[in-house]
Amino acid sequence: MTGRRAEWRYALLVFLFWLPSGLYVATKILLMLDRGLSVAAIGTVVLVFSLTTAALELPTGGLADVIGRRTVLAASAVASFAGLALLAVADGFWLFAASAVLRGVARALSSGPDEAWFVDTMHAAEGPDAFLTRGLARGEAASSVGLLIGTLVGGALPLAIGAVGPLSALAVPVAIAALVELVRLGVTLGGMPEPPRPRTTVGAVLRGVPATVTGGLRLGLRDGVLARLLLAGSGVGVALSAIELLTPGWLAGLVGDPARGATTYATVAAAGFGASAVGSLLGPWVQRRLGSAVRAGVAGIALGAVALLGVAVAGPALHGAVAGVTVIAAAYLVLFVGLGITAAPQAAVLHARVAAGERATVVSVQSLALQAAGALGSVCFGTLAATRGAPFAFGLAGVALAAAAWLVARIRLPEATPQSAPAPALAA
């Protein structure tokens, strides 16, 4: 497979992974409420999903490094199909919880192997000096486009077509998301060639995964560049938790009605996914203009920090619905353009420091750091918003992003690296 084909194949795989999440994100909570779950029970279901994902993040990354990327991604598609099919028909807490476990397993299995497959394929096609940023940027953009399209389609389907047979209108987007997972399974099995691996036994796999996870953790903590990237990712996780937790309620307060607030937030969130896609595609251009992946990463994170700090400064004066929503939406768009810009250059720096045998594990370590920081941020920002107000919490999130930019700025790479080479044009 050529490098160019690998780029587009990787983008397709990422798109197919995130499209189902967008399809059911707008109706998932409403579906559980409609089938009798309380808000507290729904919170427990969400917690089950988060804990399952976090517990399996590193072991599944190690598994992909031991038995291969394609096998693990195929298992992810199967688990996600089963979880979504169950979610579409579940009618009680335990069935919803079982669906959350299956979806958590799928999310953990998918974290890292697709990106590791892309990097391995690029190295095989173009050598160890292959330029990775453009393909990684297309993958980031594909994830945002998948979420954007899924959110818009999934939100419109219940009104557009209503119930289908035994499925309620709210369950239809979930069922379609499950069917998309079957498409992803087919693309994974038929479109992800990878070198054959030596025959192994179950015992060897069980022994190999812990050793691979330990090695990946050790590398992430001892390598100064990777350690800074992981800490910077934690700062991004903190900031994302703030906007996801605080923006819906703040917008609802500004427009004066929870229903209108939900619609407003859905519109802003969809625009944010589009902004992230634009930022991702700009990443290689920014890297070329600034001369290095590190500078591009700093610029993107700093742009996001400015957006959040701007909301913190303007926030106390935001009272009218039009002015308030405009300012928050603008900050939201700038933030996600910035984070989109930084994603691919930072990923390219990470992969330059990691060998193929630890690649998926280190990506999983990075994902776990972001999720753990986000969970901690959710607890802290909820309390801060209640006691000091949302603008103050947004300001602290901006400070966290500024600290992340400072950490990335302290990364020192050799002068001649594949990631600092001039990037090709964005167009294929």
C-alpha cells in the first residue's frame, strides 16, 4: 500500500469509528429517560462506560502491539455493534449497563490501534523518515466530520422518520449507528493489510501484554518529550471537561429556556466539530509556516487558551441572549480550531519517539491521561462554577491550556527530524 492510500484509508477508518457516536449522542440520554431510568441511574450508566474504558485502555493498547492492529480493531467493531444493538432495545437499568460495558470495551479496543496501523504502514511504504503530519491531520479532521454529520443526522432522524417497526423514534439513530459498525468491521477486515505476525499462543499473549504495557508506561514517563506531551494532553483534557460540563447550562441560562438552550448547544457543538476539522486540516500548513511540529502545537494550544481566557474576561458582562451566545460560540469555534491545529503535529512528535512494538500502548497512555484529567476536571469545575461562577471556571481552564502550551514549548527536538520537514500541500 502506498503512503497516499494509507492516509485516505486511515481517514475512512476514523470517520467510520466516530460517525456512530455522533448518530446516537443526541438521543442516548433521552432514550434512557423515555424507558424509565432516573437521572441518577443514567449517571451510573455513564460512569460504567467511563470506568470500563479507563480500566481497559492500557491492556487493549498492549494487546494491539502483541497480536496486531487489525484483529483488535475488528473486535472493537463487533463489541460496539453488540453494545449499540442492545442499547436500541434495552428497557431496564441492567441492560443499559451491559450496553455501556460493551461500548466501553469497544472504545478501549479502538484507542490507538488505528493510528499505530497508519504509522506502521507509512514507515513500511516510505521508510522511517515518512512525513506523518498530513495523514494524522486528515484522521483528526475525519473524526470531527464524522461527529458533525452524525450529530446532525442523528438529531434529525426521530422527527424525520419517526418509529420504525418495534423501534421507537429515539432508538432509530442507535440502530443505524449499529449498522455503521458492521460497515466498519468490513472495512477493517478488508482494507487494513498488515504484515503477518509470528504464530503465538494464548499464554504468550497473556505474558506479552503486561510486559508491553509496562514498557510503554516506562517509556512515557522516562522520555522527557513524551512526558511533556502527556502532561500537555492532561491540560487539554481539563479544558475540554470544563466546556462540556459548563457550556450547556450557561447557554440555557442566557437564552432563558432549557429546551432552547439544548438546541442552541447542539448547534454550537456541531459547529465546534466543524471547526475542529478545519483546524486539523490547517495543522500541516501551520507546521510548514512555523517551521516545526512543536511550534505548531504551541500555537494551536495557545489559541485555545486565548479563547477560554477571553470568555472568562467577557463572561461577567454577558447577559443578553444574542450577545452572550455569540461570544461563547465564537470562543468555542476558536478553541476547537486551535486544538485541531495542534493534534496532528503533536501526534507526529510522539510517533517519532516510539518504536512499533509500543506504539499503540503509548497512544493509549496518552488517551488515558486525557480522560483521567477530564474526569478530575469535571468534579472540580462543577464545584467552582457553583461557587464562583462559570466565567471563573472557564478562566482556570484557559490557564490549564496556557500551561499545556508552555510544556510543549519546552520540547527540544533534533534539528533534522521527519516532523520538521516541510509539509506537502494539503490537497491530495
